[in-house]
Amino acid sequence: MTNTQMQEAIELRQNGQLEEARTKLLHLLLEDPDDPVLLYQVAWTYDNLGLEAQAMPYYEQALANGLQGEDRQGAMLGLGSTYRTLAHYDKAAILFKQAIQDYPEAREFKVFYAMVLYNLEQYAEGMQLLMTELAETTNDKGIERYQRAILFYADKLDQVWE
């Protein structure tokens, strides 16, 4: 396999030619079945096709085979999101907690983790995460104006003042 062949497949996916990308990537995988980057690209393509159950083992294997850098970060997000959409909420929660620890600057993990918390019926914690991310990252003038209040109430949603 050459990097050029994989790049061609990635470009096919980016251009919406998902079936062609999948075919090319699976063919490349026959030549190098343990390549973590290639496994990740296959997973990503299945995910784009809406075939999350087929994507899952490729994400898992890519990470198990030592995927690194931005690709690892992307695979963790993709796998966690896939776990969530397939109702593997506990697995998703574990993965997102690890990702938040490994990539504290990558705020998207907290947002996806908040979705999992919703699915686990941990509404207060999920809302707290979302409210904090919203307040700390928005450029909306109205939300910025009330940022202190939003952050104050984020962990007090069940509290009643008398």
C-alpha cells in the first residue's frame, strides 16, 4: 500500500463517493490488515455511510494497534459516538472520560460525553457540562453577558432558593 492510494480513498470519501472509498480502503486493508491509520480510515468511512455497527470493530482495532496523534483523537471521538448511537452507553462513558483526560483541550469530548450522560439519565451532570462549555466558548453577546450566572447555576440546577 502506498500513502498515495490511501489519500485517493480519503479524497473519494471527502467528495461523497463513500462506496468507492470503502471499496478502495478495504482492498488496501487486505495488503496491510494491522495498519492503525488504515483501520481508522475504514471505520470513518463506514461511519459516514451510516453503518456504525460495521465501523465499531475498525475503530477498536485502530486504537488497539497504537493509532497516534490527531488520528487517535478522531478515532476516540468516532468510537465513543458510535458506542452511544448503538446504545453501548457504559462503553461510551468510559471512552469519553479517558479522552477528556488525554485531551483536556479538546472540548468536543465533553459535549459528546454530555450526550451519553443524557442517555444514562444523569441529566444534571450532562446539563452542567453543556452549560459550562456553552458559557466558556460562545461568542454570542447575550450569553456572554450572562456568562457568570450561567456558570454559577450550571451545577445548581436542582437547587431551590427561598
